[in-house]
Amino acid sequence: MPGELRLRLFGGFHAEAGGQPVVQWHRSAALDLVKLLALTPGHRLHREQAVDLLWPSAPSRLNKALHYARRAVGHDHLLLRDDMLLLHGSPLRVDVDDFEEAARQGDTSQALRLYAGELLPENRFDTWASARRDQLRDAVTPLLLSQAEGLRSRGDRRGAIAALERLVELDRLHEEAYARLIALEERHRALRWYEQITALLRDELGVSPGPALQRAHRAVLDQPGPEPGAEERKLVTVLDADFRGAPAPDGDPEQARRDRALWTGQLGEIARRWGGTVRPRVGGGVIAVFGYPAAREDHASRALWAGFEMLRRSPAPLRLGVATGEIIAPEPASGALEGIGGAVLDGAARLRESAAPRTLQAAGRT
């Protein structure tokens, strides 16, 4: 009988066979095959279905993918019987299965512990994972609302806010979550949340906030305002990306300037998509702060995923530094990086300066 096989899909793929991490996949096709089977109910799939989902234009890739996948996880863990592909373990544990079982049993805390992040973020643009990702995101939404309400009713305001912040990270247009946040937060943060959802609804859907959000906003406006000149401390992760020193194409400085502007824009777009607040660097590159102005529990992982995507997509020889620590920011926050300070900014810059081209250096705390 095969030994234990454990697969984690939330927050990024990880596999262990017989208690040992699986790290040598040799082919991305082999990795995708195991991921697909892990997502499939019963962890079995007809070989033709696998081909249609993964390589519809190159069906011959299945044989190599199967060969390298079996080398990676062990021949006893990946079987082919009567044209059916099957994942097998004694036991076989997949975090998605455990999440759905905990949710069915009403164990909200355990289900939310298992939902450690978006399903397979590295496969965000692969259609075979999209439907399952959306389904699981929809399943976690009522759990977070329930957790937030339970914490609020027990007097744990900060815990309730953290649960709702986690929800709006998953669903940026969830009006009920924003309305509850606005009702719980201090005045300046509540107004910031309202500004954020108003802009998102306008830009992405072309609509105004609903009645519940408007009522919450009016209630906040009746509260007294903050003292001028106040500051707050926030725990954040800073990503510092720089490609200065990249050679100009054919020695043309004007072309180099245009390329730097293009690459800087691309880096900023990547950082914003992962939730960072961005400031372009003079001469090319960006500084991105994750966890500001809105606090995020997973700011460190977001910064690292953004850095990995930058390294993958940028044609320039990037150097990246990532550090986690406190910043001091004006209160209420403007949503821009002007006016913030803290040693973490210098720490990220030092790591970036010491990184070799096309690499990322991260602080131990990150």
C-alpha cells in the first residue's frame, strides 16, 4: 500500500509524500496534472477529460506528464487503470477536501484555518482552476460573515474587523462586508472604507453604494472627527524593485527611457493587482507597500507573490528586496506613500541593493 500523500492547494501548491516534501517535478505539465486530480471530486478523471482540460491542442503531452508526475509523487500515488487517472494515498489528504468537510460539519474556525489563501494563485489564469476557485471563494464568504458576527457579539471588535477585512480581500465588491466594517471601525478608517467601495463600485460596475452602505456612511459622518496631525503605526511589507543599470538597446538612451517607463508601469500593475500601494522609483522600478492603507493579514505573502510574478514577467534584470516591519503614517491616511516613514523602507532597499540581478532577497521576518 502507498504511504501518506498530502496536498495543499490553498495559498499555493505544496505536496508531501511519505512525510517528505515533493520538490522535483521536472515538467510543469506533471505538476498541473496532479493539481487537476487533487481538485477533481474523488480524485479520479478519465484520461481524455484530463487532456481536454489541460492540453486540448497537444494530447500527446499526457504520457510525459504522467511519467514525470509519478516520478515526483511515487508510482503508487498516481495510477492509470482502464483509462482512469487516480490519485491514491494511505491516507490521501487534500486541504480542499478538509475545508469542505469542516464547512459541512459547521466547524467554521477549522474551515477558515484551512482556507489559507486563494486556491492555486500561481494558476490564476488557467481556466481549469477558475470555476473551482470561484466556488470555494463563494463557500468561504458566509463563514467569514458568521465568524465576524460571532466575534462582534462577544465584544471582540478587532477580531470581527479582521474577519471582514479578510472577506473584502476575497470579494472586493461585497457591500455587506463593507457596511459592517464601516459600522465597527473608528471614524477615519470607516470613511476610508466607504471611499474605497464607492470607487470600486463606480469604476467596475458603474453603480453607487446601496442603501445599507449609505446608512452606515451617514452614521459615521455624525461621529466627531479626528484630531489634526495624528499619526498611526501599521505593520506592512515593503517590496523594492529596481532595474537601473540595465543596458540600453543598441546604446540608444531614448529607447532605454521608453523601456524603463514601460517596465515600471508593468511592475506597478502587478503590485497593485496583488494589493500593494505603489510609488514609482526615480530612474525605473517601484516601491510597493502591502498592508497600507488597508490592513491585510497576508501582506507578506502578497508581496512575495508580486515579486515572483515580477521576476517571471519582466524582461529587465530586476533586483528585488522585501522586508516586513512598522511604518508611521499620517492619520487619516491618504492612500498614497507620501508622508510615510520607517526603518522597513530602508531595510527593503538594502536587501534590493544586495540582491543579484533577476533575484529577490527577503527578510527573515517576511
